[in-house]
Amino acid sequence: MSAQIQRIEVITRTEKRRRWSAEEKQAIVAESIAGAASITAVARRHGIGTGQLYSWRHQLLKQQSAMACFAQVAVTPQAGPLPVPPAPGRIEIVLPGAIRLLVDAQVDAAALRRVVAALRG
């Protein structure tokens, strides 16, 4: 009677923890937000758990909300009054020196105060 040989796997050392750079984390989070793929698929593709990906998303959202948000502004010479299409909730602010601001109802009041104060000098 022959004995059946069993295969035994011996693990001699543990795998080192993988380190992710901030750029890698941002790229993976951006992929999870913008892509049509599910979070599970994105996590599997990068070899991480969904819990880790959710943690990274939460951390990056906290960092972004703590940072000041800026909008791109272009200053152009004014050749005449700009046509303003009628829009509900739109406000026009004309300052001395032919400075004209158009804002909508969702404008952040604190941000608007800072912009007006900066334009007044």
C-alpha cells in the first residue's frame, strides 16, 4: 500500500508593506472617481482593498476642502458693455474704474467680499 504524498507550502518571511506615493494615491483616487469602472474593479486592478481606496478618497477630500479654492480669471480690455443674458439670480456689481463683476446666486459671500476688497485696492 502506497502512502499519498501531501504538498506543504512553507512561508519563510512576510511580504513587506507596500508604500504608495502621494501621486500614486491621487492617480488611483482620480481613476476611481472619474472612471466608469466600479471602485472594486479599480482596487483590484491596483492590488489594494476597497477599504484602503475609500480611506484614500476620504483623506484627499479632507485635504482639498481645507485648501483654498481658486478660479481662473482673465482680464480683458473692455470695448463696451458686455451683453448680459437674463438669468435668474444673477447680480451685476459695477465698481469705480469701470470694473464690473457678474455673479450668480450661489456665490460664496466671504469670497466675494475678498474679491471686491482686492479690486477696490
